[in-house]
Amino acid sequence: MTQIVTHLHEISDGYQALFVDLWGCVHNGVQAFPDAVTALQAYRKRGGIVVLVTNSPKPRAGVAVQLETFGVPKDAYDTIATSGDSARAAMFTGAVGEKVYFMGEWRRDEDFFKPLEVIANPVEITRVPLQEAEGIICCGPFDPMADPSVNRSDFLYAKTKGMKLLCANPDIVVDRGETREWCAGALAKLYTEMGGESLYFGKPHPPIYDLARRRLMALGMDIPDSAILAIGDGVLTDIAGAVGEDIDSLFISGGLAASETKTGYSPDPDALSNYLSKENSSPTFTIGQLR
């Protein structure tokens, strides 16, 4: 049974590092949550390390710029690990071929195709129409408000050609302010259900956690998993990933599942229990909002 807490500091001193989700925890896709920022700043002042672990398809430099525009100050975190960086590494090693069909918003996602210096002898990636592609790079839907099923005909063609779909963001949905949008994970899920092969690199899958640990090592921090707390509002991504990595977790019930858990300042215990049971999820701790 999860333990409900009201403030991060009630439990955080038992951990040397935090793996913190961004969307729904630190910001809402429009602006930062002041209480969350304050909590992370306070944790760092007490000596803790904050790694922002996000399913954003952006490289970490792009996420850092985005955070600044949202009002998340640099003293609220130490480093960033993104699904985009994990997926880019796979792309440049040829995971889905050299000629790829791109799905997403090019103006937002073009940095995904910038070379990675850490990859030795990277393959040369060329964006081509679907009919000429060897595989698919999916950073998100063309229209985040359109039902994923609009891609069914293209996916049927891709499946018959044996194309793999590289998913740069496993999230199914995200709330941008008050608007819920589809993410790349919804498209990858549909492709898999249709019999295609989707490759995942963000939460809850291992590559992004390996990257987060490497980011810690780059800071000179060799921290065991038992001293890491993962924080997030997605039971299928943040919490499932933490459980899979044997890392303790703090579920933000006031994010994606706010209505299901009847979260005001804190979740309703019965509603929370019913929700977690339905989702077969077992976070170590639960809090209404990161504060």
C-alpha cells in the first residue's frame, strides 16, 4: 500500500538523488509549478542531486531552453536525461535504417536529427517519403488533437514493408495547460497493436534509466539505486519504470490522474487505492502535487 505524504521533505532526506519527471510534475507545458520548483531547490540545498528524467523527444539542451521559458530556474536541477537523447543514439546507430519517414512537428523536432558526437561512425540519416523509407522516426503526431487512428492506413503500409517505428516519446497523452494532447506513444501503441514493431527508449523502458545513471556518473556521483527516488505522475511510465528498475517512487496523483484519484491538496485515499488497484500500480509514496 502506498504511503501518502504532503511534502517532499518528509521522505527525500532518505535519498541521495531524485529522478524527476517534468510534465505534470514541475510544469504543465506552459509554466512552472512554483511549489515544485521550491521543493527541488530546497532538496539541492540539503545536498541532494536532481536529475530531470523526461520523455521529451528533445535533446537535453533543447529541454533546458524550454524550462527557462517556463520559469524553471537552473538551480532547481543538476542535469537532464531525455527520451530524445536515448532515441537519437539508437537512430544514429541504424536502429530503423538510414532512410526514414519522420512523424512530428519539424519546427519543434528538427534538433532530433542533429549529429551526436558520442556516436562513433554514425549512419547518415535521410528523411524521405513513407514509400521510400526503411523505417519510421516518431517524435509525435502531426496533429496532437487528432485521434491516432488517422495514421492507420500509413501504418498498414509500413507494417507490410516490415518497417520498425522508433518512438522518441513513449507518453500516450500529456496535458498542456488545460488541454490534453496525444503523444508519440499513442502512435507507437497503435502501430504495435496493428502488428508492427515499435522501439521505445523513454520511460518505462531501460535505456532512459541507463542514461540518467550515466548523467549522475558524469557529475562524479556513483549513487546506488537504493538511494534514488523516482518522481512522476504517470503510472504506466514513471511508476512502472521505477518498479522495473527497482527504484523507489513518488506518484504525483494531481497530474494525469487528478480526477480518478480525486486529488485536491491530497488524493482521496479510497479513490487513490481504487485507481492504483485498477492500474496494477504500486508506488512507494503518493503526493497530491510536488511541493
